[in-house]
Amino acid sequence: MSRYSRQTILSEVGLAGQAKLTNASVLMIGAGGLGCPVLLYLAAAGVGRIGIIDADKVDVTNLHRQVLYTTADEGKLKAEVAAQRLMALNPEINIDSYPVWLSKDNVLEIFSSYDIIVDGSDNFATRYLVNDACVMLNKPLVFGSIFKFEGQVSVFNYKNGPTYRCLFPEPPAAGEVPNCSEIGVIGVLPGIIGTLQANEVIKIILEKGDVMGGVLYMYDALSNDVQKLKIFKDPVASVVTELGEYEEVCETSPDIDKKTLESWKDKGVVFQLIDVREPHEYEQKNIGGELIPLNTVKDNLSRIREDIPVIVHCQMGGRSRKAVDFLYSKGFKNVYNLKGGLREF
């Protein structure tokens, strides 16, 4: 009673509302920038069962926005660390940890035992997979997305309302969207958007207030502008009877991973390694690649070999992918993007 006294005193919550929270189950897709605030506030509010699905590990680049983690957590599984933090915050609730990648093979089984699904993913493949599973299982989907200084929130498939496909019927084509890993985001934005998502979850559970079903809420952190757009249900796009194929549209160029790169070195394969980061990044850490910053690639085509394989890398794989795509457009054939970039070393 003491733990929840500041919210049960609200007439909209009360003991009956707290009982609803205790009996509710919520699954969080992704324990990253959006997942961290969602999880913290749902656990603090006393949501009785919370699931966390994320196969990623904590990286130092996460820490400016993923507030569940500390520097000491680097290299640990996010789902497991998040579960430990939430139990420390509120030992009266139940936490399910799924340190796996969500796929069409496991999504229906995992989703089926939760009341509400919250999407904090950062790629289109997962968003469409999550939407389609929610439609097939008739689960409300609390959606959030972030991009640089802008964020979006909506609630899809709520009381037979519009779905994610009603807003975006099909994924964008490969190459039409910025790279998923390097677009950048101001650290406080996922906190703002994630908190709004948590608020929508609580309203759905309590059956109070105006839930953002059929509404796309858009927030600009630089201007503090807020816009709300009406979403209408598409009678065709909203129907999902089976899961399809879900391919990540960010990855458009041929990839090579760290293991293959090291294998090539061990076997004595002759190749050219190019680093497309900036000089100050190169000075901090490098793996011996030839420095050609991304914005200078077009002026340095003569330095890029065509007679041997070329491996291009950056910090996380985004800029190098752009460089590889550009080189292919200029007729280069034997060029590879180092998947994951320097963060894998």
C-alpha cells in the first residue's frame, strides 16, 4: 500500500485501478532507448508481469540514452541486466527475460501470453513483424519511434482501430531510409517518447483517459512543437492472416563480418582496408585501414583498388555502407562493408 500510495490516492486509479495494474502483463520489444523509460515506469507503477525481449548487449555508445545501464554493464545482455534493475526497483512484480532475437518463428508464442505489446524497436523489419503478430492475436500495440530530435507515439490495433500498416502499408525500399545504427539521436528524446508510451500503457490498463488509438502524436525536441494526425483504418492493409517475410531495409550493401576479415588475414588474402571515419576518430582508435573520410570518397576513387577485394569500415557500419553503395554505383564490384564496424573490435 505504501509503495503505490501516491497513485492510488488518485480517484482515477484507487485500489481497483492498482489491482488492474497488478493483474496486467506487458511485453516490451527492445530494452534500448525507448525500452528503458517504458520499463522503469511500468515497473514502478506496479504492472504485475513485464516481459523484455532483446538479444543485444550493452555498448558504451548506448549509455547517453539507455538509462537502465551503467559503464560496468558493457558487454552484458540488455534483457538480463534490465530485469535485474527492475527487480531491484520493485521486487513485488514478475519479470520475464527473453535474450533472443524476435522472429516469425517465436513471435506468436511469446506474444500470446501478454495483454499489451510495446514496440521500442529501431528497424522496419521488426516493426512490421510486431504489428502483424499483434493483429493476428488481437493485441493492442503501443508504438514509439525516434529520429534525431523527433519522436512519434501511437497506439495501434486498439479496440479494432487502425494498425501500423494503415499508416505505412509497406516497408520502404532498400536504400530509401537512413542507416539504422548511425542516424543519431539526442539522449533525452527516447526518455520523453518512452514515458509517453508508458503513459498510454497505463491508460489502457486502467481504461481511463483518451488513448492514442487512431492518432499519430509527433514531437520535435528542438522546437517543442507537437502535432497530432488522425489515422484511418484501411480495410485492406489492416487485415493480416499470416506472417510474411521481414527483411531489414537498412542493409543494402554486401557485408563481411569480423570473423571473415580475420580469416582472410590468417590465410594471407590480399585486400584493401578503407576507414571512412573522420581524422579525429581515426586518431583515437584504428585497425590499420587507409583513411578516406566518407565525404571525400568521391574525390579519391583513384586510391581505391579494383584488382583486389576492398573492405570498407567505419565506427558502426552505417557510413561504410553508404560508401560501398556509392562505389557500386561507380562501377566497383569487389567491395564489402564491414558489418558492425569498429565496435566489433
